[in-house]
Amino acid sequence: MKYSIGIDLGGTDIKAGLLAANGKLSCRTVVSTRVSEGAKAIAARIAQTIHQVIETADAESHPREEEKKEIVGIGLGAPGLIIADSGIIHFSPNFPGWSDIPLLDYVTAELDDLNLPLYIDNDVNVMVLGELHHGAGVGYENVVGLTLGTGVGGGVVINRKVYHGSWNTAGELGHTVVQPNGRKCGCGNHGCLEAYAGARHIVERAQQQIASGRKTCLNPERLTPKQIAEAATAGDELAFDIFSETGRYIGIALTSIAHILNPQIAIIGGGIAAAGENLLFQHIRGEFTARTMDIPGGMEIVPAKLGNNAGLVGAAMLVYNN
């Protein structure tokens, strides 16, 4: 049976796992990233996780198995602007000071004579790829994905291939403008989706409503999106309004995305998406339906299925997608 290794590079941890062709993930391992030590040290730890996965896979292989674990390649998902075809991280918000870092070259140098192809892509691109092959996107050809977390990430798959655009910057769906002259976004623009659906901005909007005098059970100090969602579920009107408004802004963004790309399905994941159907998804779909042209076939809007494994699964699928 053929296998590939997926690496999920984050600002806190480096996660790795072995993915079978049928989508089963095993041999998971985690090491600390230690961002302050620099790119070459991080590359060495990525290589460490790769060796750990291979050693675990070898240990789990029964000597009488007719089919050994044949590892055919390694995929790496990383945050930021990735020049996928040359293995370079041009910029990443999780790694201050990184500029045009040839990460795959650094990792290859640490792998000695391990003769396996390596691939890299943006972490949200690989999340969408994972969902396409083994999650909510199974059976589809054209997919867009959003991750709602600290920020709002995006990825686009066309004809089952990640679409990178002319300069590797396609898929920045979180910076679709949903409110002209609206809230300032971290990118410097105003009115981006991220400025309404990113975790920090959801909290800020709630705090502004509380400061204006609206009645609520929420404490504005150390407030989190999870607390707002819990209050909304318990019947707090302000908290419910914050999430319904968030859903409507996502629906507005998806309207533009559907008109431009005409995907079959939009898959939405990340911590904010855990708010679920009543608080979030029904409002996304309602706004989308109200604003979108009558597109033959429409566009499904669904939650992601793979959860925390999406990054590993998608990174491993880079091997087959290339």
C-alpha cells in the first residue's frame, strides 16, 4: 500500500503523520517549532518528525505483510505566502523576519540520503486539498475553502488542483471587501471579511456593543468568541446578533466568490466555524441566497469535516496532487 507523509508547520508546533491512500492517518508525532531559533533549526526539526514517522511506520509493519508501507513522498503545509513550485516561503506572519526562505532546500539538506520528493503549499490550500480528497469535498471538482480563526484564510481548488494565480497569491479570500469604508483590517485595507469574521474582530465588535450600553451577560474583559457563542446559545441577544452579523458578512463574501469562480461547494472550517448551524451557517446561507444570482446548480455551503487533521491530510495529499 502506498503512503505519504504530511507535515503541518505552525508557529507553536510541527505536526507530522503518515497518510494511507485510503485516507487513514497514523504514526502522528509532534515537536515544538521554537520560532526564535530560525529557519534552519526549524528545518532540522521538520526532518526529525519525518524520521520519527518513518521509524514508527517501519516498527508497525509486520514482517509477513504482503504489502509493505511504501512511502512515496512528503508534503508540507505552512502559513503565509508560499512560492510552491520553488519551495520558498516568501513571507509568513507566524515567522517574523522570514523573507524568501528556501525551506524545502533546508529540509532536504537535513534528510541525508532519504530519496523522497518534497512539496510545500500554503496551510489553507492544503486544508482545502485535504477536505477535497477525504472530507466534505469528496466527489467535487471545484471547491473554495475558508478557515475562520485568528484571521480568515482561503483556498481555491479548480479541476481538483490548487489554484495559485500568477504570483502565488490567489486564495486570499479573507481580504474580500464586504463593507466599503468599514473596519480596518490587519492588511491595511478597510472592510475586509477578516475584519468582521476574524476572532479578534468578533470580540472587538462585541466589546463595542457592550460599551454602547447594550444589555448582555458578557463580560468585556478577556472575552473570547467561544464565550460569545455560548452566551448566544443561552439566549443572549447581543451575542446572537454578533454571530448572525458575522454569518451575513461571510455570505456577502461568498456571493462575490461564487460569481467570480462558480465553485460547486464552499467548505468552512476553523475555530469560529464551531459555532455551528443555528449561530452561523444558517445566516451565511440566508445572506448568500438573498444576494446571489440564480446560478445553475448553485453552490453548497458546508462545515469542514477533518477538524485538526485537515492540515496533515492535505499536506500529505500534496504528494499525489503534484
